[in-house]
Amino acid sequence: MNSSEDHILQFVHVTKRFPGVLALDDVSFSVLKGVVHALVGENGAGKSTLIKIITGVYQKTSGEILYQGKPVAFMNPHNALKNGIAAIYQELNLIPALTVAENIFMGHHFRTERNFIDWKKIWDESQKFIDFLEVDVDIHAKVNTLGVAKKQVVEIAKALSLNAQVLIMDEPTAALAQKEIKTLFRIIRFLREKGVTILYISHHLEEIFEISDRVTVLRDGKQVITTDTKDLTIEDLIRMMVGRNLVEKFPREPHEAQEEVLRVEGFNRKDILHHISFRVKKGEIVGIAGMVGSGILLLSVMNNLGLPLLPKISHRGFVDDSELTRVSNEMVKVMNIKTPSLSQQVMYLSGGNQQKVVLGKWFARKCDIYLFDEPTRGVDVGAKVEIYHLMNKLIENGASIVMVSSELLEILGMSDRIIVMKEGRITGELSRDRAKQEEVLRLAIGGNNLNELSR
């Protein structure tokens, strides 16, 4: 048994209501000091709301939050940060035109006795944090010259410079390559050894089992379970998240490809793409694999879903409101979009539901060819399967799909053919029966070029 002194964060009957939405419903669990605690759930389960309450973006409706044993209600993120709780979101909060050192100490510069900024001390202390994390980052480099992985390191160093005791990471690996993920995990384990508590949010469930000590599952705003990660299987986690078993994670349905509908030959873009050629047939999914290297948020759900359909549902310049409502209701149901109403602004939906709206408006358009760029990024495991079923339905109706994804298992699971790229060049093309994870990675990392493969 853990005593209350072991808990750095405690949530006691926390509830949050928005107009028409119960985002958190009587949530109670504790986070132990110096552990990696995962927070998982489908989109709309309440994860983002809970994080925003912790960091002072939102205020809870009822309940209590204890931090280091004392009740807290931070009024804004700066207040939370001053007290040792820092959040690193997918959209990194850095100033691109400033240097690494300037970003690390932004808002809390060291001063000389004459109240000038003490740049020597800022540089020295910044270097100490970078050395502490054991990464190769130039403290004098402008942030806009860094890749995503090094920008994350700057965010972590910035949090440590404020003596953060709790570090919240929201989908930290979403834009990272495998090598960069390993570096991030090394840093997370290092921070855990130093006593920092990590609250880790990710839709990649395999990461949860690799990096976390404990896990809390949320579903529909309620806490389902809090337990040691080692006591669960990935199937347990999925069932708790979605409330049902997902028998097939990649429900690819067999079908016959037909005539050619798209051909790309010798396509070039200076320093980016080099002699790209491929073909797409009617009724097939072509996956494009390789290493990792829009929405109209102010509009309502209905207006977003209806935008691509305006020519079809307008007569003499006037929109048929009843038809717009009918189609929007249909897509909300088909896509399982969690929204209190069609008039809800998309900006107030969870990230995954925003993604569903983006996909839904093009599903409703009934196009011949769909180009999907990371169609399930930021989408939970249950919603991913729903999207895969919808992709199957598009294929059944005669459409074709070209899908770019950094998730290799997704490419392998859903594609009829896989085109592998490296540094703007096609290095190979694999049929579904030939496509194995090791072969795709070989071609993506350092494989032969297409001409060599065809000999």
C-alpha cells in the first residue's frame, strides 16, 4: 500500500461541465511521485480536459485536486508552472526566432546587480540543462533551425529550469522517427530516476507498455481503472478504453483492383522529390511509407461537413438547409463524431473528433480518388478501426485511396501495394503478400533504388 505522502497529484471527485457536455464525471485517482503515469482513452474521453484543469487552462466544476498533499486551483498555466507543473503539447510553445538559451529562460532571466540580463549565466545554466539531458543541442542556435525532437528537448529543459516536479507530455512521439523516440524515452527514464513525475498521454498503446509504470483509463469522462501497467495486456487496455473487444485492428477486406485511375510519371520538386512514378488502380489502397523527416476550426460541425457539398446542396445560390442538416447528421453518425450538436464549433471538440470532421466532409463528397495524409494521427484505437472500415466502404463503392502514414503497421495492415520512399526517391514497391515490416524498413532506411530492385 502507498501512503498519501507518496502521491504528488490526487484527483478527488473531479467533475467538469461545459454547455451541453459533461466532459469529466466524478473522476478520482492518484499519481505517485517519481513514476511515469500514462493517461489513456478514446478521443472525447476527458484526457485533454483533465490536463487543462491541472494546468489552469480550465477551472473544475466540482471536486478537488491535491498537489503535494495540498488543495490547488491554478488560475492559469503560468501559475501552474511557477508551482512546478509543466505541460509539453504537440504544438510546442517555443519562440522560433529566439535561441535555445533564450527560450529556456524566457520569462525568468537571470539579472546582474544593475538589473541587466546576465547572458553569461543564462548561457552557462542552459548548457548545464542540455548536458544534464545528454543531448547534442547548440544553445546558441535559433529554435527555427531545429527538428521536432530537439525542440522537445528545449521544452523539457525549459520546464526543468523552473524546477518542474510534474511534467505532462501530450502525444510527444506524434511527429518523431523511431530513433528520436528512443532518445525521448531515454530522457523520460532519466528524469524518472531523478524524481520527476511524468504524466504521459499517447494513442500509441505499445508506447504505454514500454515507458509507463502506472496507467489510468478514462472512458466517456469517467475513470475506468488506475493500476500498474504490468498488470494489463494491450487487449485489456483496448477493451477498457472502448468498452468492447476490437477483434481486428486492421479490418482489411479482400477485393479485386480494376483499371488504372491515376498515373504519376517522373514527378520532381527541387531538393524534395526526385523522379517519382507510380500508378493507382480503381478499388485499391496504395500505401506510401518512409521515415518521418487544416481544418476550419471557427466554423460549426455542420458547416465544416457541408463545405465540400455546397455545389450539390445549393439551388440558385441558396443552400438547402434541410439537406445540409440531413447529410451532416448522417456523417456524425457514420463517423461517430462526439459533439453536443451540429452547431458546435469544431475548435471545442477533442483533437480526434476534429480529425473525424475533416475526414467526414470528404467522405460525404464521394470522390473517385482520396489522398490521405496521416488519416489516423491523433485518433484513438477505436476510432482508427472505424476509419479503416470507412476506407473499406470507399473501396467497395469503387473509389481509390493513396495513403501516406508514418505508422508502419497501418501501412502494412491496410495497403494492397506499398511504395517505399527515402529522401524524396522511391526505393521500392511491394505487393501485399511480399510486404513485411523488416523489408519496408530496409528500403526506407537505406535500401536499393527501384532500378536495382527490378534487375
